[in-house]
Amino acid sequence: MKKNIIQFVKLDQFLLGALAIVLVLHYSHFFARSVDEVLLTFFASIATLPVLHSAYQSLKKKKITVDLLASVALAVSLLNQQWASAVFINLMLTSARIFDSYTQNRARRAIKSLLKLRPEKVKVKKPAVAGGEEEIIEETISKIKKDDLIIVELGERIPVDGIIVSGTAQIDQSSLTGESLPVEKNVGDEVLSSTMNISGSLVIRAERVGKDTAFEKIIRLVEESQKDKAGIQTTADKFTGWYISLTFLGAILLYIFTRNSNLVLAVLLVTCADDIAVAIPIAFSAGIAAAARQGIIIKGGSFLEGLMQVKTIIVDKTGTLTKGILKVSKIYPMDGRTEKEIMSLAASADFFSEHPVAHAIVKYAQENGINFEKTEEFEEHSGQGSQAVLAGHKIICGKLSFLESKGVLISHLQQTEIERIKEIGTGSILPVAYDEQLVGIILLEDEVREEAAATIKKWRSQGVENVVMLTGDNEKVAKKVSTLVGLTAYYADLLPEDKITYVRKYLNTKNKVAMIGDGVNDAAALALADIGIAMGALGTDAAIEAADIALMKDDLSKVSSAIEIGQAVTRISWQNFWIWGIVNAVGLGLVFGKIIGPEGAAAFNFITDFFPLINSIRMFEYRSGFSFGFKNK
């Protein structure tokens, strides 16, 4: 298939050169008229064959395309012995094919250039065997396996997704996130393929290699996204179909009333819509490539265009509006317990839990030298809490409602204290019970993202009307966050399944709803929304797969950048329709004013075809915050 494409491109390049030379010789009267006509006839006929083949293939698929209209125009030109017109038509169509191939290849090259970021040779550390010494060998990237120890020196790119087992370094992650600010990585931290070590030396244990790395998955997603058509592209296809049908009907009626085949041919040549058929897909491909450069993976043109129709954005709180890194802020002992006892009980109960709150509890205990024991029995209730048994005693941690459902008694005095604690900060509270008695409250803080308020303000300027937060946290915490960042509405104390109910509530047929979450805990809600956006998808397979748009960096403002790109692509697409309409009106005026005939119409169409194509290709130079030299409002 690839070989056939290359052959067609080479044929088009030959035809382009030959047709151009023949026209120059024709207008310079280089040859005698008889020789000139032979050359024009020969090359016009040869160049018509690819057009006829394409039109035939389209008809077999029951599709009406521009090539069908061009085939009719060519047939009329040849029958009327308008050899120069036929050459001009073929020059126009050949140029369009080459231009299309060039711009599509440019988008592919932008993706394939990412592959160059992956080193072909890597240094592998082999463990000592039978009392010998460690060995360092050089291997090709294709031979690297999971658990191999990879050495990455200063200035080298990391070839795998893995965990640092030795060393400290600053890592440039711009190839994945679009951000050049380096990140410090230490032993135990995850590093990703294609990122660069800009200081220090590392030994990395390979976790994911080859096509399983996050980097390779991103490349595949961007390649696949080129196949998805946006609504405006589909509109362009439909437009081409009915437009050609009307053009045929108009041409037939024009011939019936005028019996002037040259006039009909000139009209057909002026009104050919091949530029629109090529220009709009180019704009969307370029927009997707521009987003990928900024660490925004958009899985298709339909989602890029859909951003323009979003009027409601629903956001998760933890990890989206907040940084998602919970820390124990304060411990409130009750029932005569000490702070260390409360933390020991909570860490024991939450040791086997995967919830972010549990991780924060266990981490605090470990960092502060608080001893705790692993429990004998453990049960986790999603969105509610956990319970465990330690030495015959029951420990329960979670929401107050969960503790009460398990028979924990909460006095009026304790309830008053809990309400007072809730007033503090923007974090969460974790009640801890021991043998059905409330023994303490742990306050965990989660910092609101610095860019959250400014980003939401920017969304409103971009046409978003409602920004709604869904959270499992309590009402008071939700209200504080809402006030800080400027939300339209919020819903608190939600279970994971409740989020789906609220997303469904906002769905409608008029406008689109976007949901922003972490791509794992919010996977169901992301899938239900018109456009699911995963924050911080870098290295998270589930996030990349769950969302329609994946942000490689934990940066809420990237959503604004994605909307900005969608606006630019849509603006360019409609500009192309206007350009096409104005050019056609001018061309028809010249034809009916008898200023140009078939030959002039073909030349006019050839020249003006490049206007929308050049307009679309500008998207390749797009940068966030600027629109081709003019700052976006």
C-alpha cells in the first residue's frame, strides 16, 4: 500500500512538471500549431486517466466526489477540442493531489519526528553471575525487556517507562507535556520514555518497553485521530455531494437554454469544489498536530470541533481543581486518646486501601515514626470508608454516615466538634472509630491549584456558561473551593455512582458537556459526557484510554489551550467556505461577462484553488495564545 502511494506521488510530480512545460510551450508558441496540438492532446489525455480512475472508484462506492465533476469537465473539454483547458484542469487537479499529499505527510512527519526522540541504542547493566563482576553492555532498543536495568547518562533520552533504582536527575519532559521546565526525579520515582536527562546519572528498571510505553501509545493515538472526521468535515463532504449534483443540473439547464458548450464548460471549471474537499481536512489534521505539541492528545477532529459547542464543564475536585496530594494537617484526639494512637489505628485500618486518603494516612505514619500493625481482616466500601479487625478489635475509618451505619455512636458534643473542624481549611475530615466508639478526627488538606480561578474565568470568556464541581467531600469544603475558584454550582457528599447521575442531568441536545477528571476514578463519568478530558494522563494507561482528550500535564489551563485550538480550526474552516464562495462569484461574473472562456476559467480556478489551501496550512504554525501573529481575545 505504501509503495503504491509513493508511485502515485511520483506520477503526479511527473505530470505536474510535464503539464506546466506543455502550457509554457503553448503560450510561447514555441512549436508549430500541429505539434503544439499533439503535445496538448497527448498530455491532457494521459493526465485524465487518474481522474477517471478516481471517479470510477467513487461511483462504485456510490459516492459523488469532485473527481466526478472534473471528469465531466475534462470530457467536455476534449470533445470540444479545448486542449489547453483540459491541460489546465489536469494541472489544477494534479497540483491539488500533490498539495494534499504534502500537507498530510507534513502532519505524519510531525508525529514520526517524535520517534526520533527514542534512542536506538541503550546501555544495559547486567548483574554479576557466579561471583563475577557486573557487566555493562550496549543493546538495541528492540531487545530491551521488562525488569532490565538501563543506564541513562547526562544528555541522554530515557528509552523506557521505568522506576529509578539509583541516582538523582533533572528530567526534561517537554516531549510529552509540552512544558520545558525540568522536573527533579529521585530513587523510586517513575520516568517515561522520550524524556531527557539534563543532569546527573540514572539506573532505571524497565517497567514498560516498546509499544507498551506511554510515549508509543500517544503516537498511536495521534495517528488514529487523523482518521476521525469532525462534523464540519462531514458537512464539507455532504456539501460537495449536493453541490456537485446541483452543478450538474445547472449545467444541463444552461446547455438546454443556450446550446453553448463552451459557456457550460467554463461554468463547470470555475465552480469545481476540489479546494474545499482538501482544505478542511488539512486544517483539522494540523490542529490535532498543534495540540499534540503542547501535550494535549485529541483523539479526533470531532472532539476538537466539539469543544466549540461546550457550554457546561463538569469537574472533579480532587486532582482537578485541587492538586490531589492530600496531607495530614491536624489530628483531633477524642475519648482520652493521643495523636499517635489515632494515627496508628488509622494507618492500620487503611494499610491495604488504594484510596488517596489512605495513602496520605499511611505515609504520615511512616514519615513520623508512628508504629502500626497490619490488620487481620480488611473491607473497603467504595466512596464510604474502610473497616478492619486488629487483635479482635474493630477499626472503622470513613464518612460519618458510614461510621453510623456500622453502629458507631457519636455524641452531641462530638458532633459539635466535628462541625467546628469542618470550618477549617479546604480539606477533608476522616473520623476514626475503635470498637464502635469515635476516638478521633484527622483533618487532611488538599491545596487548590493556583491556575484554577484564572482558568475558569478564561473558560467563561471562551463561551462556557456553567462550571460545575462534583465531589465526595463534605458540603463546607465544597463551598469553600467553589467560592475560591468561582464555580456556577457544586454537588458534595457524592458517591462515584452519583457523579454519573449529575453528568446525565446536564446532558442535552443543544450544547455539549465536557467532564474533566483523573481518567481512572471518573472513567464512567468521562465516558458518559460528550467530551471526556483526563487530567495528568502522563504515564497513566487508564487515563489515556478512558478520555476523548488527554492532558499529559496536570495543568487545568491546557483545557483553555485545547478550546483555543478548536476555535482557530473552526474559524479557518468557515473562512475557507467564504473564500470559496467569493472566488466562485468572481469567476462566474467573469464567465457570464464573457471576459474569460473555458481556458481562462481553468486558469482562474487553478490559481484561486490555493487560497483556501494556504489558509488551512497556517494551522501548522499555530502556537497557544497567538493566532498567526494576532493575539487571541
